[in-house]
Amino acid sequence: MTTVAAYAVPAPKAPLERTTIERRPVGESDVLIDIKFAGICHSDIHQAREGWGEAMFPMVPGHEIAGVVTEVGPGVTKFAVGDRVGVGCMVDSCRECDNCKAGQEQYCTGGGMVGTYNALDKNGEPTYGGYARAIVVDENYVVRIPDGLALDVAAPLLCAGITTYSPLKHWNAGPGKKVAVLGMGGLGHMAVKIAHALGAEVTVLSQSLRKKDDGLKLGADHYYATSDPKTFEELAGSFDLILSTVSAPLDFGAFLSLLRTDGALVNVGAPEEPISLNLFSVINNRKTLAGSMIGGIAETQEMLDFCAAHGFGAEIELIAAEEINEAYERVLNSDVRYRFVIDTATI
């Protein structure tokens, strides 16, 4: 076992504090990764505060991990010491179900994917995430970070990037398609970049016009405030796809009214509260209300290569580990442009 420094949540809703954790020995197909940067995702906050239900403590959050391989197991074939790599939201799955065999490990039906943290591995041991100096992961759940991407701006792509890339690809965002991104935050700003790079006409729907200049710089063609009732009148029936990155309750009927016939409103934000919906909002004009998670390992690699080819990573604010608790509060207040990334050398 290897002892490494980490930041953990000792109990539900408690502040994070510095501690040490044990990482398993490097096994046959494992790689040991020296973590350089770890992104802070809103999911970390939901789970640290049990917003999505009962969780495991102590918890080391973090599923946006970028680092360098420092040791490989004897059976490893995909990576070598010195490789620049990333780890996202999962570190294992059953590998046998239809979804796993199809490269959709995130939808594993053979027990579910094993989360990078707040989960139990196959040995029944708790998984600990990326707010740490090192991690041991099976090579099949590790991706390569292209040389064209700096590690700090690549880290958030392991969740925010793939969470938006996967549905944009699945619902065919591209030339001739009108795509709206609902919410201009950590997920939303990546959705704008990716949808623009895919060739879609991109509109940002945000509560206010406060971030309009940023949205246009990142690739949006249009920017509207959802607090203005005229927005819903002007944009009625406009979009092929709306990607909602918002983690707060919404008036889904109002946003569904912005879709064209056969349009889809896809949720990647996950509010803690249940929603209510008048089904005529989807029955009329054959609309779809859907959800999407991250992508599989192969698609995550595809996303990283796509971002590198188009010359962008995330827009980040680099912080020291001692600032994590403050960063959590700032995320909740939408006071970040657009993703906090921890310099793990400060842990």
C-alpha cells in the first residue's frame, strides 16, 4: 500500500481537511498516476453534502484528474512511465454486460460503473478520488491526454468535457442544427465550445446577460436572458437541441416550448429535487425530454483528441488545496469562470 496526502470530507456537509489515504499496490494491469491537477465539479459538492442521497465518508472527491504515469503493472500495454494521462468519473465496470462490451461503460448494467470516489471497488474497498497526490487505476479506465493540451486545462475535460460532448454527438449537433446551451457555468462553457467546434449554430440561455461577452468569445452565436419573458416568445419553436447544464429546478414546460418538432431537451445537470411535468409539453410536436451521463472510455479519448485538434481546453481558475472549501461556496454562488482546478502539489 502507498500512503498519499489528500483532502477529504470527514462527514456529511463538513469542511474538507487535509489527511492521508492508502492506495492499493500496483497490480497486473494497473498504473500509478502522479496527480498534477484535479478539477472541482458541482457533483463533488452534491455528494460531499449528500444532496443526491446517502454517501460514504470519509470521502475524497474529485473525478477530473490529470497527471503523469510513474509506475505500471507487468501486464500493462497501453501506457508507459512518463505518459500524460487522465481519469474521469469511473475506475471500473463489470466489462461483461452489453453496454460495457459496446464501449458504454458509464451505463454498465452488471452492477453499475465503479465511481472514482464514493463507491466500492471489486474488493469492497472504498474508492477515493482526485483531491490527492496519487491514484492507482486499471489501465482500461485511463485515457491519454494529447500533447496539445496543458494538463491544468485538460483536467475538467474528464467530466465537464465528456458530459457535454457525449450528448452533443449523440443528438447530432453539427452544421445545420440549432443548439441551445442552458446555463453558462462549468459544464455550459464547455458545451458552447464543443457545439461551436462541431459546427452547430449555438445560443446560450442564461439567467442574465452578465456573461454574454464570454459566451460570444467562446463560440456562441446568440445569447439570451431567461429572466426576460420576451426570450420565450422570441425563441418559441427554434431549437433542434437544448442541452441543460443547470443543477437547479427548471420550468421544463417553458423550455420545451423552445424546441422544434422532434427536438430534444437533454439534461446533464442533475437537480436534487424531483421535477413535475405536464406531458402535453412533449406530446405536442413529438418532443423528447432526455438525460445523459458521461461517455465511455473510448468516447472520452475521442473527446480529448477533438478538443486538442480544435485547440481548446477548459477555462479555469487555478487554486491551492487550502482554498477548496472557499471554492465550493463560490461554485454554489456561480462565482467562477469557469472551472476551479486544484494544483495538487499544494496538498
